[in-house]
Amino acid sequence: MATLSAKVFKHHKKADGTYNVKICVYHKTERVFMDTEHYVSDKKLTKSLEIKDTFILKVLNNTLDGYREEISRLGNKLDFYTAKDLKEYLSKSNESVDFLQFCQIHINTLKANGQVKSATNYNTVANSLQDFFNRKSLPIEEITLRTLYAYERYLRGARKMERTNQFGKTYTIETKGISDAGVHNYLRDFRGLFSAAMAYYNKPSLGITLITYSPFTEYKIVDAPETKKRNIEIEQVKLIRDCKVKAGSRAELARDMFMLSFYLCGINAVDLYHSRYVVRNGRMEYNRSKTKGKRKDKAFISIQVPSEAVGLLSKYGDCLGERYATIGNLNAALSEGMVEVCKTTELSGITYYWARHTFGNLARNKCRMSKDDVALALNHVDHGRTTTDIYLDKDWSIVDEVQDAVLNLLRSLDKKQDDDPFATVRILFNQIELPKLQA
């Protein structure tokens, strides 16, 4: 049976002459100590360091009685606890979870794991919640079903937000209400943070359930509208590849990186930025940053490096991290560069990420590759086939077949151009929309 007692130790005497009162937890021949908020001086202690102050004793006895009740509730489960486990259980039994504080813990963990994009999304939601509640501390008990509906209304309305810049100065941002797509993303990430908090604080095996209820079980997040098409035809890919831009410009960076992504089965910019890949025997091997922390296989993939990609990979492979301090800076440069590329090619609204969508779309709809094979080439996880996957080794030659089929579409255009010198002119004219004649 576990026993509890209040203790004061001579070697814990502080510079101001006081001692912090400890609670000793004795269980299975092991002792551990818990700090308390109580401090006593020599006047309130006997010579043997026993507490004699009646007020402090009364408060401590109430605390000890409360802890004893918590231990009694464990029943037979107490046999499975070590003294350290019991200390953790008692420490958390009266703990109140500060949700915004947890958000920062979770965001920092994601950053440390290289999941910068997820961390950025969660940080946006955490800042928004701080604006909504107008404070930096949020007991998780205040997040109720009514709170979620109120927060949704807040997101849909115009609002002002205060932020601090890199120099510590506060500035105000005014923003309009967001659409269903934005509300869906905010509440989805809010739910993700809440679920992470439950996983972090609740320890069912120890009987610790600090967060007993999730309002998201009753709240229905608005459906996201159908995603706008983000793919182009192979002729437009060729236009991007062949467009003339200023050397050393952001447009050159964007053009080259777009094509590098297209050649390498839609590789994300973050994976090129961090250069955590290995190239051996003509193949690139890496773990996809976006999903490596969520998959048992660490989102590993092996892709052949086609001849078209060799020069670009050599050009950008080791310098992106030196040229851009963060992946956010690289993404901003790519966005600005793609705007210039679109002006040059007379295309509209295309971004770096369209290379990935275009690769997948062409693989499925033009090359008629199976959805499973396209998913493998894009390094997507298939949640519906996890049992089957236990029995199957990944065959990277399947990825090679998908990659070759898509790149052969571009190679075929080049061959046609060699055979027909006016092919490029016709492709350009196909992009021009003539004005309609008035009747």
C-alpha cells in the first residue's frame, strides 16, 4: 500500500532561510518526492524539522487526504504502478490543461521533427484562437460545442488582429471573413490540435484522463468545396520548360524547380530544400517530409533520376539551403518566380505545386496507369490497403514505369517538333483565345 507524508529536508534550505515542503510518496520500497507551493521557516519547524504550524498542517493534510482518495480510486490497478508512476498520476490529477500552452509545445515538436508546413498551419490556428479569446492562456475546459460555433462565426466575419514583427513592434492586420474552404481548414487543424492534446495528457494505462470530452465529437466541420483543378496539359509543361527567362532570376528558379518536380514524380520543394536525399546508382532515395512522421515506412521512396533531371539536380541540389534561410523564403521566391513564368508563357495561375498535380493527372488520364501505381509514384499512403501491404514488398520498377510513361509524353512532343519545325508555333497559337465576332 502506498503511503504519503509531508517532509522538510535540511539540505533544501534556501538563501532566504525557508524550506520547500515536499510530499513523500512511498510505494513498493521506493520513495519519490513531489514539490508543493508551501514554504516554511525555522520558526514553524521543530528541531527534527517536523512542521508545527497548525495552518500549514491543516492545508497539507487536506492535500494529502485528496491524494489518498485518488490512490483509493485506482483499486487493484495500484499494483501496476511504480512510485514514479504514482507521482505522475497524482501530479496530474489536479492539473488544468492550458490549451494554448500545449499548442506551442506541439508546434515546437513538429518543427524539431522537420514538419514545418504542419507547424505553420497549426501556428496560424493558435494565433487565431488567441485573437478570438483575446488572451494567451486558455483552460481546455472552455472549449465547448458552443465555443466552436462561436469561433466559426468569428472566422466568417471581418476582424482585426494584432501581431508582433521581428523587431518586437506590434502592428494591426485587418482581414475579411473567410470562405467555407478556409473555415474547413481552420477547424480541421483546431481538431487536430485538440486530438493531439488528448493524446499528450491522457494516459489510460495509468488512469489519467485530464481531458474527458472532445466537443468535436458533436461538431460537424463544414465540408471543403471541391478542389480547383491544379493541373495542365503536357503542351503547357513544354511551354514552361522552354520559356526564356533572365539568368539568375526567380523566374529561372521557378521554371527549373517546376520541371525538376515534374521529372521526379512531383517531389515537394521542401525535400529539395533540405537535401536529405541520397543519389546512388542513378536513383534518388528520400523520406517525404510531409508524411514521414505519420507512416511506419517513414514515407520512403526510390525514384530513378532521368537524364532531363541530372543537370537541374546538380544545379540546385546543394545550394537551396544556402540561398534561402527557410523553406518559407524558398516558397515565396518560387511563387514570385512562377508569376513571371506565367506572364512569359501567357498561362494563368500556375504554381510550383501544379507540377505534382500535373504529373499525377497525366499518369492516370493520359497514360492510363492504375490509381494504385500513381499513388505509389506520388508516395501517397493508401489507408485502405494496409493489411495487403504487409504481404507485399514495394517494387520501385512500378514507379519507374509510371515516371517513364509521363516523361515519354514530353519526349514525344520534342520528337514531333524535330519532325515538324512549325509545331512550337502551333502550340503557342493554341493558347491564344481569339475575340468572339459580334452577330
